[in-house]
Amino acid sequence: MKVKILRLALALPALLLVLACTQAGMQEATGRMRTAMMERNYPGALAILQQSKEKGFKEQDRVAYFMNEGMLFFLTGQYQKSVDVLEKADQRHKELFTKSISKSVKAALTSDAATDYAGEDYEIVMLSVIKAMNYVALKDIERATAEARRIGEKLALFVTNNKDKPYIYKEDAFAHWLLGVFFEMERSYDEARISYLKSMETYQKDFSVNYGNPPPKYLAEDLVRAAILSGSKEDAEKFKSQFGGDGHTLPALKAGGEIILLHLNGEGPSKTDYFINCNFESATNWGCDGEPGGEFMTKKTITLSTGTAIKVAFPQLIIKQPMNPYITMSVAGMTAQSEPALPISGIAVKVLRDKTGKIFKDAIIRVITKTLLSKAGEAAAQKVGGAGLGFLAKVGAQAASQATEEADKRAWITLPSRIEVARLIVPPGVYDVNLSLPSGGMLPPIRGVKVEAGRRVVLTQLTIP
């Protein structure tokens, strides 16, 4: 029996290291991928990601992998492949509502990265947004609208699932506006009016307050126009009074067509490790030099000076503000400047802030578990082999514990920092769409864009940096 206890004590560090779920391979691959994206080498970024699939991404990382691969397929113009891969991410997300007990145990001994990554709620909504953009590029408005409808279903589910949680992201003003555009394109004007109104209300009550993103100027006109087209004169007059649109785009859209540019602006949020230091005397007596507060964590003084010292890892967002505040679209002598519509980085910050309390609690429980295991191993080794062997077991277990302590850094990092919208109504014809930056720099034009009377063309452009 003593021999078995001794073996357990000495095997503890090795057990922790075997259970470790290091994300080094994933981080290295995504770092090189982002570098390629900064050089606008999207095929190269896709190749780097795909080459790292087996070694860098584990089974529990599949949703993150599919999200990033799907976005890179979209950016390289492989729209159907993008849809197929993003659908895999969607389906995998649904499957993960059933939790894995074995991986929960593994996470308790190592890090949250050992669990299956199901994606943040805003990322799951973006799956449908990017899929809808793919369908638009494939000129399949019916499927684009169907996919956009799924956004409403997802948001409703998030509200139900998070009714007792503080998570701030439960509505998406941009998604409702995009659905309204698709409804209007298929001449479902009453549904377009409802979607535009939902978008306006969400911008006013949520996006303006929480993310500093007020309603874009064009939304008031969308609301009034949709109300007129749906035959609701009463709503049209009310919207004119409330929001300021006047319906001037109606005759213009009958004579000409509209080009809508979705500007994917800047680098999306990524994650890194943020460490705090804690002393653990027992499961009930411990203290740390950091705790949830403000937008993330606040530092404080540790009052407990005895016990086991250990560092605790948390995910911290890396936010890079877009270098270009807007993009200018020029067509046939007319210009339009993009307006912020979806603050992805801002949403990510608020979501992590609201989840930090739970992450902190889970991390402390994880560290207490590893500390108690370390103490149990030390005690067993001392009993069997004396103080020297106990010291070796203690040092080995503490080193292994720290080696396995890392934050969950998985994310959909190929998303932009925000999405902006620029719009122009032009006469029917075939145009080259010119794009310029505030610095005066020009991007490659989008050539051969065919515009028909009464129709809309939706284009996308990514700029990083």
C-alpha cells in the first residue's frame, strides 16, 4: 500500500503535465496567420491555418478553427466553402450544449482551455451574418434572408439561456438592419419595416448606451421608406416625426439602384494571458492581488502572507483600434463615407467583463484543486519516504501546476474590429467602385459592379491595418 501511495505522489506532476492542454501551437499558427492577413495575403493566411489544423488545434478547438477557416474562405472568394465550414461551426456549437464530464474534470485540473469551445454568443450570431454575406455574393437572396432569420432565433435563445445572467449581449442592431435590407430586397416590406424598427430601438437603447454606437444616419430613412412601401401611412408619419427620415430615397430607388458597402474595419479582438498572484493556506483561507472589477480586473494587496503561492491565469482581450476611422466609396462622381454599424471589439470587451466573475470563481476552484492535490502528494511522500521525498513531490507538483496554468485564449480572431456601412444610389449601369482611406491612400477598386434600377448590390471590403 505504501508503495502505491509513493507512486501516486511521484506521479502527480506527470499526471498534471499529461492533462495539460497547452495552446502554444494554436497561438503560434494564428500569429503567423494574422501577419499574412496584415499583408492582405488571405490565401497565405488560409494555408497557414489549414496546415496547423491537426497540430495546433485540438478536438475541443474545432469551433474556433471552423470560424477562422470560414472567414478566410469568404475573404478569398470561396463563398460556398465558407458557408459549408461556418455551418460546421454552427452545428458543433449546438452539439456542445451537452457537456463532456471527462473534459470538465480535465479543466478542473489544468485550465478552461481543456473544455470544448462553443464560441461567444456574438460569434455565433456572426456565423449567420457571414453566411448571409456569402449567400449575397452567390446572388442567392432567398438563402441570405433565411440565414438572417436565424439571427433572430439565436438571439431569442440567448435571452432565454441567459435570463439569470448579466451577460450584456442579447440583441444585435446591425443584424436586425441587415435582415431588413434582405426583406426589402425580396419585397417583404412589412417585415422590413419591423426589422428596421427593431434595429433602431436596439441602437438607441443598447448599442448607444453600452458601446457608444448610435443609430447610423441612413436608418431613419430606411424606416420611413419601408413604412411607405408596406402601406402604413400612419407609421411613416410617426417615423418621420420620431427619427427624421422623409422618404426621399423612394423615387431615387425606382429610377436607379443602390450599392451597399460593408466595410470590415481593422483587426478583431484576440486573447492573451493575464496573471494574478494568490496565496492559499486552505480551501477557505486564501487571498489574491487581483479581483474582477472595472472593465476587467483590479489590483489589490494580498493580506494573507502564508500558504502556497501560485499564479492564476485569466483571458485578457487584446483590442487594436482601427487605424482608419472610415472608408470613402466613390462611384460615378458621387461619394459616401462609411458609418459605424457593428462594434465587434466593443461587444467583446463588455461580454468578457460580464463573464469575468464566473471565470474568476472557476479559476480559484481550479487552483485550489491543484493546490490540494499538491499538498496531498507532499504528505503522502513524506509519510512513505521522509522529508526529502516530500520536498521533491512538493516542488514537482507546484512546477507542474504552474506549467498547466493558462487562460482560454480561443477566439474568432479573423473577425474585424467593427463593421461600417457606406451607401450610394446611382443610375443603372456597370461601374468600378473606388475606395479611399482618410490618409489619401487608395485601395484596389471593385470592378464591373452591375447596378439595376430598383435593385441593391451588397459589397464587402476588409482593411487591416
